[in-house]
Amino acid sequence: MRRFLLSISDGRGFDIGLVSVPLAFLFAMAGLPLIYNIVMSFQEVDMFSLGTFARPFVGFKNYVTLFSLPETWPILGNTAVFVIASIAGQFTIGFGLALFFWTGFPGSSWLRGLFLVSWVMPGLVVGAIWNWILSGDFGVLNYILRESGLISGNIFWRSDPDFSLWAVVIANIWLGISFNMILLSVGLSAIPQDLYEAAELDGANVIQRFYTITLPMMRSTIGAIISLGLIFTLQQFDLFAAITAGGPNNSSNVVQYWAWDLSFRQYDFAQGATVSVIMIVFVMIASVVYVRSTRHEVRG
């Protein structure tokens, strides 16, 4: 103990203090609630026992009950569709925009900066904007589709079970395009231009250069971006709360919104904690993939 105090007093232990303070804060703000949530998923919790620690331990009963509910698998299916469609849309459009701005033209930097507006806006604000765009009676999207001849009548995006989930997918894609575009632009700028010049001298066209140089050189960047997109998409809550609230009849309900609904609307805290644990597992898997992708990129 004396040696530790001496190391701090002469400055050699200053780095320990710099690391220990944020770690203690992170453990208090994230670690303890995480542990508390995991423990609660193995207990029987109601309104009367929520504020106490004297709760019956029920083992995996909450998990067994959860997967026996009729709405569980449709909600898991909605979550898979939401995640896959959102990531595919965000990445594809973001990559296309990154390639477009990478060519360089007058005003490209200014125009690219405008795309960041969607990323810095709060999710509830984005949800309010898309509520107006997706309105069945006077929404802008229905107007554009009618004028284009793609539909003959209005689509009630938020209240129709066939379209409610896709309404949130469209909003989430718009929200994440700029994030994908910026990170992909950084990855593109790191590719040596000499490779493209040499390939062009060898007679390779634009498509060949894209598949033989761009994609291989950005493999680690693409893996990291998709992993981050998976993490952010699994945590998306605001858009569901603002646009569909999981309805109608759970047609747009996903795991992250269902966990909140079980806990704070139905007051089934044990089941809400159980759903949260399942979501945390998927986020942790995505986090591991992201860390491995970035580590590979640094080594490369």
C-alpha cells in the first residue's frame, strides 16, 4: 500500500488514476444495471417486489415462458427483417453516395455535409418528421407515389399491418445513410490511387477496378461498418415509439421495443428483463465481430 501511494505521489501512478476513475464510472452506470437486469431475468418480479432484493429465484422459467408465448416468434421475425433490411438499405445507399462524392466535383464537400443533418437529429424528431411523411391521408410519400403512377390509392403506412414495419425500416434507413456514407468515404480515401492508375493502364474498366481493388481493400472497413450498423439497429427504440408503437397487433413490434413494453406498460418486469438479456446477447455478438474487424484493419 505504501509503495502504491509513493508511486502516485511521484507521478508514476497517475496513469492508474486516469484509467480507474472512468472504469469505476462505467461499472456504476452500465455494469451494475446490466448485472441487475440479468439477475432479474432469473427471478419472479412484480410491482410489490420490484424495489426489494427478496425475490423468488425461478431459474430458466422466464426464458421457457417467453419462448412459449405466441407473439415471441413473430416479434423475433420482425426484428430480423428490420435489422437486415435496415442495414442493407443504409449500407447500399451509403456506399453509393460515398462513391459518388469520392469522384469529386464543385460543392461536393458542402453537399456531403448536408447529409450529416439526419445523423445528428434525435430519433424522436426523425420519427415526428416521418410521421408526417408517412401519413396515410396527406403524407408526402403517398403523394409522390400517386403522382408517379405507382399506387392508385393511399397507403396507411403506420396503421396497416402489411406496411407498418416497413414504415419504420424506411425511416431508419434514412437515419443511418449519412453514418455509412461518412465511414465508407474515409475508407475510400485510404486506398492508394496508384492501384487504380496501374489497373487502368492494364485495361481494367470501372466495374473491374471496383471488384478487384475497392472491395478487397475495404473488406475490414465494410465488416466494421456492418457490425456497427447491427449494434445501432438493435438499439433503435425512438422510431418505433414515435411512428407505430409496435402496432397494429404487434405487426411492427421488435425485441428492443417489446422489452420496454413488457416492463413499463404491462409491468411484467421479469419478462422485460428476459427479453433485454436476449437482445444484449445479440449486441455482444455484434460487438465482438466489430472489435475483430477493427483489429484486423489495424494489423493490415
